[in-house]
Amino acid sequence: MAYSLNLTSRLDEVTADLQRALDAPGGDIIPAGLAIARLEYPALDPQPYLDRVEAMGRRAAERLRGVTTVSSEAIAALNEYLFEEEGFSGNREQYEDPRNSFLNEVLDRRTGIPISLAVIYLEVARRAGIDVTGVNFPGHFLLRASGPIVGDELIIDPYHGGALLSEFDCRQLLRHHIGDDAAFDSSLMLPATRLDIVVRMLVNLKRLYVRMRSFPQARFVSTLLLAVDPSAVNELRDRGLLAYHLEDFGSALRDLEEYLRLSPQEAEEEPEDDEGEEAEGYEAPARLLDHVKALRRRVAGFN
């Protein structure tokens, strides 16, 4: 309970930091990622990490001196710098360690998951003059860069040392994660915005905390998601269910009632997460409306 109260006390500050980072000019994602890290590291000073990324960008630019177009050779030189000289790598042994999702830890430990490594790669590349964008690929975040020929796209997998992927590779990756090769479509390779990337970082982190049954942290992340994307009504449902498991019945009732008001067609359905699976770790009755009615009776008994 004390930990939950401590989280609540800094929620407004972290939310404000994250919103400022998203509203800042340009597309830099590092400040937003460091704001998210304050969930677990409340005293985190972002400046040393911002300075480190700037220095990495300068060193990468030295390795790419004279390069005027994006090419497989340029990506190879950037890969050599990041993965051989700096020693970044995908964390295969402890993939679900929360530290893989916090940019300060990724920079300190030189290891992470696809999206956190992609953010480091993208921002170092941008500072080195290489135009790289995120790709919100299902199950495995990727990067892409425009090649020297119009329409020639280089697809980069920073989790696997910056490997260049073909369309066949992407289809195989999709099959591995969702089991449906026919679902592959060029729309899956569209550039991700800064907000897209931050939302995906938060969704990944929330799902991890739910699997760990770390419900106070998961609710914190749900609140951040609602702050940056108020249209994400499923977060009202998830946050309400998390509040229920934390026995904060008044908050649970408010969120679930608002969810049903905005999504009345969901009242009779089981909760699902954003990829169509049952909300893992905080199960609710099959009829959410019945759950809300029971909560109303419980909350009324407190008055």
C-alpha cells in the first residue's frame, strides 16, 4: 500500500514531464522515454543521459563522415559503432526484465528489447545525419530508412544487431508473432510517429507489470496512456479492473462506468486487450455490466 501511495504522489509530475516531452518541437523520443523511467526512478536526472546520446550521435557521425545517402554500407557502419564498439545487444536471457523498457537502464546496461533499442538506434542515427524512422510492426518493433533509389526501403532490426530484413523476413517475423502470414500488408511498414512509439512503450510496460501482478505500476502506466491518448477508452476498462484488484472500488466504478458509457456495445462482452486476447492477469466476469452493478452496491455501502 505504501508503494502504491508513493506512486500516486508523483503521478501528476511524471504525466506533466511526459506531456512536455511529447509537445516539444522536433521528434526526439529520448526525453519522453526518460520521463517514463521516472515511474521506477523518481529521482532520475535526465540530463546525463541526454548528453550521452548526443555524444554517441557525434561519434556515429565521425564513423559516417562523407556519407551523403542512406545505404546498406552506411547502416553497416552505424551497426558496427552501436553493436560492436558500444556493445548494445538484445536481452534474450531476461527479455521480460522491466529494466529493458527504461532508457536510462538500456543506456547503462547496453541491453534492451526491440523498441527500447530501436529508440536508441533511431536517435543516434538522426544525430549522425541518417534519416531513420520507427515501424510499429506487430510483436517486434523495427526501423526503416530510405535507400538511394526511390522506393528502396531498408528495414532494420535493432534487436538483432541491426540486421537488414527483406519482405520475406518480415512475413516470417509476422508469422512468428501472430501466426498469420496472409495478414501481411504494406500498411504494417508505415512510419511510426513519436506518439505511436511512446504509446507502444507504455503498452508493453503495462502488459509486463500485469503479468508480474504489479498492479500499482500497471495502473500508473494506464493513467499515462490515457493522458497521452485520451481516445484509448480500453485503458479506462483496464485501469478500472486494476483499481478493483487494488480494492480501490470507488475509482474502479468511475472508470468502468465511463468505459461503458463510451463503449456501450462492450457491456456484455469479456474484456480484451489491444491485440484481441483476454485481459491477462486481472480477469473480470464475462458480463462487465454485472460487475459494475456489483461495484455500485459495494460503493453505496461505504456511504
